[in-house]
Amino acid sequence: MIMMVIKHSTGLFEYGTDLVRRLREEEDGLALTEYLILLGLLTAAVIGAVTAFGNQLGVQWQSWATWITNLDGAPS
């Protein structure tokens, strides 16, 4: 069992190092890396904004929903 874990983890390590080497050597890999970093930063910004303003956004969303629900129909 232990030998299987060691063999499996060695294969993962070799795969990871090969992936890093290929990304470093190819131009497409550099562009992909830049896009992944940008995606990570944008995701962190969205999570941060929702965490910081989540309660206020929920209150505002509920007030908009109440306002729309209370409309008396189509404007004339």
C-alpha cells in the first residue's frame, strides 16, 4: 500500500514538473499563465467585494424586489 502511494505521488511530481517546464518553454504557456493569474485576481476581488458588502447588497436587493412587486402594472 505504501509503495503504491509513493509510486503514485512520484508520478504526480513528475507530471507537475513536466507541466511547469512546458509552460515555461512555450509562449502559449506564458499567455495561459498570465490569464490564470488575472482570473485569480478577479475571483479574489469578487469574493472580497461580496464578503465586504454582502449584507448591504442583500438588503438592497430585497428593497428592489419589494419595489418591483408593489408596482401596479404596466405604465400607461
